[in-house]
Amino acid sequence: MSRTDSPLSPSSPLALSVLDVVPVFEEDSATHALRRTVALAPQVEALGYRRYWVAEHHNTPSLATSAPGILIGRLAAATTTLRVGSGGVLLPNHAPLVVAEQFGTLEALHPGRIDLGLGRAPGTDPLTARALRRAPDRGGDDFTGQLTELNGYFAPGDPTSGIIAVPAADGRPDLWALGSSPSSAQLAGALGLPYAYAHQINPYATLPSLDAYRSAFRPSPHLDRPRTLIAALATVADNDRDAWRVAAPYLLGKIWMRQVPRFDAFPSAATAAAHTFTQAERGFLDDLAEPQLIGGPDTVRQKLDALVAATGADEVMALTVVPDQEERLHSFRLLAQAAAEVRPGTAESVSAPL
């Protein structure tokens, strides 16, 4: 069992967390985006959110998340009870020992509050992946070996390597496996790790992935039962129409991602409001956004309840990409109110389709 993530009682409110990609919008800068993230963390902590994770991206000007370890340290210093971590560190880009040393240091500075979420994708284009000095024989296909190596560095005196990640011997951050497919889920289960599923990326594989995780799960020294977290796109406003308006800049940005390999900033609210969506674009957005948590409080409460009932998720993590900081915070506030009426699921209760 993870030392901080004890099972929730069926009568407890659903645990909520935040996933932040530190978006940069038009007429903005990465500096301001980072400052907004640091300002937001203590605000969601006050709302009762459980953890705050930041993603890893490279050569992506619209996402200021190239150095999650540095940002996690700043967020942990700005908060007191919030668990802070990576959603995730993309392990093929890094030497496992370096990751263990960085997160061992974070755990030593902020004991009991650091999560190390690990993914297998490069999070960038092939040219940038090579510039990150990924060893040619240690790519994404060796993720299992890299993850096992990383975990070994947290075991003092491990005879298999003779290396420990100083000061990791003083404390181990909570390791999570991240993914968006049944294959990543099977790996997480086989290693006895908690599993965070990217519903915002691939909502149509959520149920088979969580089934695969639970079927493959084997208890480990750190976790004795399956533990699941679902990350979903969440934008809540006072009514459905306002919610889609607030979400429009991010949704238009997703369309841009299909049209150009890279853009420097997400569209502003004004750009999104002036855009006329074609029928094809609306079809794409329906497929992308309909399974997500977008709408007014009643709509999102129903969607959240259905998502948790169908998946048996222990926790839901909200990705809220909104240009206006007050509207973003308001979305987190309304989501917390909606979640107060939703109870965490259990694997045994999973029956309803998404």
C-alpha cells in the first residue's frame, strides 16, 4: 500500500487532483504561464484537492513544461499539504539514476508529498528526442527495464547494482505508472504500481485498460491492492453554454495540433470566439470532448458520477486549460462542489458503460 494513499471509505467524497500542462496562450508568455501555475497550486490546495501534477513536454512553445522536476520543487515550496509530482516524467528521455536522484532530493525536502509519475512516450518529435541524448539502445521499448532500474536505486544496498540515488535512501517518492492503453496498464499491474490513466487522450480505451490493470495486478512492497487514477479534461462553468465557451480556446488548439506540427501558443478567448467551426471540426470535437467533464455543475456531476461508476476509479485528476485565471479557478471550485456528491468507485462495482 502506498504510505499516503490509504483506501477511501465508500462514504468518503471522491478525491480530486489537478494535472497541469502549463499552457501558453496568445499574447502571453511562458514566464506568465509558469507564474500562474505557482499561484494556482495553493488555491486548489485550499479547495481540498489532493495532488498537483505537471507534465513533461519538449520543443513545444505552447506548453511550458520542459523541466517538471524544477517546477515541482517550486510548487511544493508554495504549498503545505498538497501532494506534488509529475504527470509524468517521460523516462526514455532520461537516465533513470538522474531521475531517482532528482526525485529523491525532492522527497527529502518535502517528505511524504512527492509523486513520481512515469510515462514511456518521448513527449516530443524524433529530432528533439535525439537532442535529449536518449541512448540509442534505451528507447521507449525498454521502458520496463528502465522503470525496474529506477525503482532499484531507491533500495539501499541493492546488490543488483551497488548504486543508490543519494538521498533517495532517506525516503522514496510514490511511484505511479502512466498510460493510455491496455499495454501500459498490464505493465503497471505486473509491477504492483498505482496506475494513472489518460482518459483525456484516449477515452475509448479507458475501460479495457483499467480491466487489464486489475487483471495483471500483483501486490508489491508498496501497494497491496490496485489503485487507479483517471485524468480527464474538465471545464466547469455556471452553465453548459459558458463551459463550452471557456473550453473553446483549448479545443481549437487541439484542432490546430492536427493541422500544423507545432504552434507557439494556444488561441486566446477572442480568437476562439471569432472562429467558425466547420462540420468536420465539430465532429472531431464531439469525439474528443463528449466523454470529458465539460458543462455546468449539474452536467458535470452526472458525467463525473457515471465515469467513476463505470471505471471504479479511486481518484479523478482534472486537466483544465483555460486562458483566464479566474475562470480556471472557478472551474476547479465548481468541480470540487460537484465531486462532493460523488463517491469513489470500487473494482467490484464496475458495471456501467461509459
